[in-house]
Amino acid sequence: MSRRTVLLEAAFRLLILGWYIAIAIVGGVVLGVWIDDKIGLTPVFTLLGLIFGLLVAFVGSYRMAKPLLRRSINDKKRK
């Protein structure tokens, strides 16, 4: 693969990673707010949704970035 192709692939992966993080966090908060409205416990499920969204974002971003990091380490070893 050419260097340009590798850079474009990395850029698209990072773009997707950013959207994934944003959707996970916002989705957790929105779900928490919705549950709070249904039950009537204002900050409890919103905070739990935020924590859940952050956890999902962290684990998912690690799993998505792992191939990029592995490829970067392998490229450095080859040089």
C-alpha cells in the first residue's frame, strides 16, 4: 500500500472513532435522561448513563485503535 493510502485509512478510522465516542457518550446521557423522566429520579440515571457511555466509548475506542497502534509498531520495527 502506498503511504497516502495508509494515511487516508488512518484518518478515516480516527474520524469513525471520534463519532463512535460522541454517539456512545451522548446516547448514554440521553438514555439516562429518558429513564429519569419516566421514573422521576432526576440525576441518578443521567449520571449512570454518562458513566456507561464513557465506559462503552473507552472500551470501543481501545478496540478500534488497537490495529492502528499495532500497525504503527510493526512499521517502526521494519525500519
